[in-house]
Amino acid sequence: MIGSEKSLSPVFHDDLASRWYIPAEVESLRSLYPIVVMINFVSLAIFILREDQDLIFSSSMQIVVSLVILLLLYKLDQGQRFIRDGVIAISGLSLLLCVLQFLSGPQIIIDYWMLGWSLFPSLFAIYSVSKPIVTLWASGNQTTRSAELGLYRNRSVNRFHGKVFRHVALTHAVAFVVLPILWILDVALSPGNSLGGGFFDSVTMEHFNHILSSESFWIWTRNSVIVSIGTTILGLALAIPAGYAFSRFKFRGRDYAMFSFLLVQMFPGVIILVPYFLVMKALGLLNTSVGLILAYSVTALPLCVWMLKGFFDTVPKELEEAALVDGCNQNNVFWRIILPLSLPAVAVTALFSFLAAWNEFLLALTFNTSEEMYTLPVGLASLISSTGQAWGDFAAASLLVSLPVVVLFVIFQRFLIEGLSAGGVKG
Amino acid sequence: MKRAFIAILSFILLLPIYQASEISTLEADGDVGYRQVELIWSTDSPTQEGTIFQIWMSNETIIETINATMHSQVTVGNTSGLIQPEIGEWYDDCTYNFGDGKWIPVYRDLDGTAVVPSETIGVNCTLTGIPPGIEIYLAVMVINPSNESILSPSISSSSTSSDEEIIVIETSPYIFAIGSIALSVIILLFILRWMDYREGKTTSRFAHIYIAPAILALSVLTFYPVLYGIWLSFTNADQSYLGDQSIIGIENFITVISTSGFFRVTGFTLLWSIVNVAAHIGFGLLLAMALNSNDLRGRSAYRTALLLPWAIPSYISVLVWRGLYEPAGALNDFLGTDLNLLADPNGARIVVILVNIWLGIPFMMMSISGALQALPKDMYEAAEVDGINKFSRFFYLTLPNLKSALVPLSLLGFIWTFNMFNVIYLMTDGGPNLDFDGPGSTDILITYVYDVAFREGAYGVAAAWSVVIFLMLVVFSWTYMKKTNATEAVT
């Protein structure tokens, strides 16, 4: 920000360093306060929903105060010492409002969070604008040397602020991700089917015992295991030779075949659902595992072929050429040399097909309508339906079902993400 | 005191006038249709206004109503101003007569309860929703205006038609179609191989055999259903016409366009997709940049935690979120509010969008993270030396360089979100405000197609919807690609 003529000190008015220099603290406050204003608006909305008059008043005041601070921060410049004093004074007012807000209203977690978003920014504002270097800058008495030093110092201060800001942002994101998971753990461990109440008030294993001793849970698990393993085996049996052929051979129709695999990837599932259902119905494959296995292995096929082609591409061609020269035939080269070398890649592809089949919902819901043939997704969803709201059992079962999946995903995240973003499909 | 006196007086006065009716005959016929039993009863004397017939059913002999459930009731009352649906128009068909053998359709009041005029002697009701194939007992209880109730002896019957509607589907056309597709694919591969052979390509001897299984599976289980679906959209196929459907031209497409709420559901689908993709990319970019700095402590812990919404099966997350938003759920505890968002149309729309945003961020975060790592580092160093601030660095360096990654990602995200079935089906099932014909408040196109196909059984119409959706996606993708390419050429 280039200062206007009158705000420049008379001695150094054409000095580049002092013209350019704005303390990093002020810059950080300028980018922080819009967020503070936004969060204050969110709290106002919550208080309006809560119909709490006192808090509505105090958070409206807080919004006004933070808007004034934001305005002052943008007005603050060299030689504007009284604006700096204004920032300190208004931040003090914001602190006072925080105390008032703390003394009134119900004290639940979210209140502390909202309070924190007024309290810490104003403390930070008071602390940083009353630092000597900022005071010097705001009073317009700085020398060129101090401006140069300040510019140098800004880099490390910026880095520090960036780091803090990153941690704050990431902590918020993690809280947003983790809270529902903690909540479902609480529901699984608390007695009855209550959804609310305090976190981990009373702990019981009744839901876990109930779900583990229920016959239907084991039937669904058996169906899911059969379907997922069947899908993995059939999918790999189809995909491995095709991936190898696409990776190694130049043959007529190769480009068209590869394009058709890409095309299928772009088809929305909806256009297939109804005719798929009718074909399966006609062939008598509804309410069987075979129907689902066929459907899943074909839906996962294009991605598996592309993943495997990518992996085979990385196996050096010289190995095969040497084997061929030594008199090994093409089939043996594939089975004895290439396949053993790419076993890790095949394992990742297998894991991908397994997870896709394990988590699929729509086709399982449509094809297998008898309770005997439900897979886990449809079975778990049936626990929460119009007929029953067994939240406790559902919570326990969903933790049991997702734990192995999440562990596998986290362990193999790097490979899975590489493969998935290469083929472009969400799990 | 005065009121009680009047009540007693009127009771004494009315008692001799209102003659209590009793059931004199009761017959049941189970051979009338799918899950139906026809029940016919008559009274020993003309019924009085205010009498109520309650039909009770049970799977054991009914002596008291404790072990039975009430199926429906017929009231005797004033019929003026009530509608009188024709036979077949209503859920339970009922007729009545005055003892002259002429059956007249009953009236219906605002709740749909059957109403017959006074002096009625006989009533004939076709009861629906009877469990098929098992013996059930039916009885009629007469509640006279004096509140005296008499339960008739129960009568047993069973709905004879079996539970499964037996529709014989001719498998041979399907087998024929699949067989001919498979055969032509094999012949095509053979011809391609033969052409290669003539050119003397020996290294790729097995290539066509290697791809044959995958190509066969793809054509039989994907391309064939797609073509079959397009053909279905021009036929009148539905639950009862399956197998002998006939071509009816573009009638299904007219039905689609003229559905009440066609533009509303299309509009909400577009809003849903655009808001979701924008939020996924925005938050994904923000988090990817936060994760991407060199000196971030605990980066892999953060990344693993942020990946959780992707790792957890989506149907589980969606149901968990639904529990959070229930009126008794944790959201109200957490905010200290008293909301029932899922029952309010706009609240439910916001909620489903929020849940899908939660689900989709990790994928975008990881994809953008990969693209960010590929950006040249020295570009940023040069910018920092030149004193470019971080906003300008973001808008003039990061965004333009990420564009080649963001354009296909956003298109892909759009197509996925457009077809995201689980979130809406499991959160709201399209509700609130589910009408009988027409999409609910939060229905998007794909959930509505599911309803048309599998709740209404209108396969032909559903196939037409699918084709329309596919065309919408094609048009959108094409314009999007064109527009983004055009701007790329300008800059």
C-alpha cells in the first residue's frame, strides 16, 4: 500500500523502503478480520435460531465492533497514530463484550468457540498494534533503516502467521470431519436408541452384543463377502489380460477398444439402471449373488483395466524381450515374468474392486430385494427406515463395518489415490 | 348439571327411536384378486344414521377385538355433498344396497372413509392389503348410535392369488440378443486378428484373445443394456406389460416433459450440482494449499483425518448425518437450538447439500494437492523476491496454472454429483412434500427416476427420463468444454 502524500513523514517521503513497508502484523489482521466478521454473522444466525435476546444483542454489537476494527485497519497507515489508538480502544470494547457474553447465556461448546473467535482476534489486535515497531510505523517517525529491517523481519513474521493460520484452518476442518464420527461412537456406546444427550455419559456394549448375535447381520456379511470376493476374482480375470494387451501390443482396433473403456467411464449409472434391472430379471438373476457379481465386475472393469495398464507400462520391456529371445513363448512370458513382477499392483487393483463392491448401494438395493440376499449396505440402511429406528444397533454395526475398510484405505491411501485419480472414479 | 340432565333426557327419549341393528349375514370371498378379499354383510333391520361398521381382521378366531386389527370402517350418515367414486376409482371398492339387490357405490368423506346413507341393509366391500395364501378371520362390529357395539361371529377366508405376481417373461429374446452381440464381437475380433495376420504382425498374436473377455463383458453387460434402455424409452413397458410391450413413439418423452415439477426438479439438480462442485473445489483448494506447505508439522496426521469422509462408506456417513439432523439429534444439542431441518423443504435442501459437500471434499483435496505439487517452485520464489503479495500470487500464479487440472476435475465432479443417488435417497428420500405423482422437494433427477421405475413400475417412462438426463449431461459437458477451451485460447 502506497501512502498518500500528506501521511508521509516530511524527511523520508521519497524513500522506497518506507513507502513499501507495512508491518506484517497489520497485513495479517487485515486478512483475519473479514473471517471474524463472517463468524460473528454465523453466531448471530445461531442466536436468532435460539431466540436468545441478550445474545442476539451482544453478537450484533460484536459484528458492529469487528466491522469498525476492519475499517480502521484499512485506514491505518504511516503517521496515523490516532487510528492505531482507535484500533486498541475498539478491540478493548470487543473484549468487554466478550466478558458480557461469557456472563450470560447457556455455556455449551459452540458458545466457547464463538467467544474464542471474538476474544483471540481482539487480543491479537491489541498485542500486535501496540508492538514498538508498529507504533513507530504508525507514528510516522521511522527511519529508512528501520523500514528496511522491518521489511526483512516481515518475512519471518509472515511465515509464522501463515503457520498458525494453517493449523487453525486445518483444526477446524478436522473437527468438522471428526465430530460426526465421535457422535456415532457415542450413540453406539450409549444405552437405548437416544440420539442426543451428553457425550459418553454412560457406556454400554449392549448394541455391539446385540448386533454380533443377530442372525441377519451375519447373513448380510456373508452376502457382502461372497459378492465382493466374487467381484474381485472375476474383475481381475477380465482386467489383467486386457490391461496387459493394451500396455504391450499394437494391434488393429486397439484405440477404439481403449476409447470404449473410457466412454463407459463417462456413462452415468442411471441410464443403465432400468434396462440392467430388466435384463437381470429376465435372466432370473435378481436376488442372487451372481447378478451383483456380474454387474459390479463390469462397472469396475474400465478403471481396473486403466490402472493395470498403467502399472504394466512401468515394467521394463527388456525383460520380456530377453525371455522371448531365450525361447519362451508369449503366454509364458505373461504368466511367469510379468504377472509375478506386478503382483503389488494387482493387489492394489484387487483392493479397489473389493472396496467398490463392499460399499456399493444402488444396484444392491435394486437387484436384491429379499432380506435373505441383502448386502451390508442395504441391510444397514434397513435398520434405519420407516419401520424401525434402531439407531444404537445401526451405530454399532456401522462402526464394525467401516473400521476394516477405513484401516485398509488409510494403509494403502497413497496407491489407491494414485490409481483412482488416474482413472477418475470416486470410491 | 344442566348439560348432564339434557343428555340423560335425550338418551331416554332417543332410545326407543333408534333401533339397534345387528349383522344377520356375513360372507367372504377370497377369489377376487391379488391380496384382496370380498366381504359382504347385511343387517337385520335398516341402519340408522350414526351407525358405524368396523371391519376387523386377525389370523385367529375373533372373539374380542383385542387380538385383531381394524381394517377399515363404514359409517352410516349424511351423504349430501360427498363424492361418490366409481368402482375401481378407489383403494377399497365398496357398494351398498337397500335390500333391493341393487348395489350402489358408496360415498367418501374427506378422510376417504366410506359413507352410506341411512336405511342401508347390505354392504359389500373389497378389502385390499390382505396377506395372501394364509387363512385369515374377518368380523364386522356394529357400533350403534347409542354407542352399543356388537361384534359379529368371525368368518374365515384367504386371498387365493399368490404373493408374487406371476408374469412370465420370455427369456429367449434376451438370450438371443446377448448371444448375437457376443457372436458378432467374437467375429469382429477374429476379423481384426486376421487383418493383422495378413500384414504379418506376429508379436501381437494373442492380443485379441487377451482383450476378448473384457470386451465381451463390456458389450454384453454395458453396451447392450444402454441400447436396450434407449429402445425401452419408446415403448410402453411397465410392471404389467413387461414382455409384450409395444412401441408407442415419443409418448414417454411427452410424459417426462409434462410431469408437474419437471422444471423444478431439473432446476434443483442444477443448483445441487453447481453448489456442490463449487464448494468441493473451493474447500479442496483451500485445504490442499494449507496441507501443501513444506514446514507443516503433523501433515500426515491432518491428511489422514481429512481423508476419513472418503474412506468411510458413503451410505454410512449419510445415515450418520441424518441422525445428527433429526430433531432429537446432536445438532440441536450442539447448537442449543430446536430445529427440525429435514421436515422443512428449504432446510432439507440445505442439509442434503451440506452433507454432500462433506463427502466430496477429500477427493478434490487430494486431486488438487497432486496438481499443486507439480507446479514449479521457482515461479513462487521469483514472485516472492519481486514482492508480490499472497493474494496476487494465488490469483495470478496458482489459479491459472491449476486451470488445466481444475477444468476436467470440475466436469467430472459435476457428472458425479448430478448422479449422486445415495445422499438424497438415504437422507430424505426426496421428501419432504412427496406427492403421489411428481418429485418431492429435495428430489434430484436420478432419485426421481428411481421412484418412477421402482415405485410406480413405469419402466418405459423411467427409460425416457434416463435418456433425457443423459442428453442434458452431454449438452452440458460439451458446452462446458467448449467454453473453457475458448477462454483458454483468449488468455
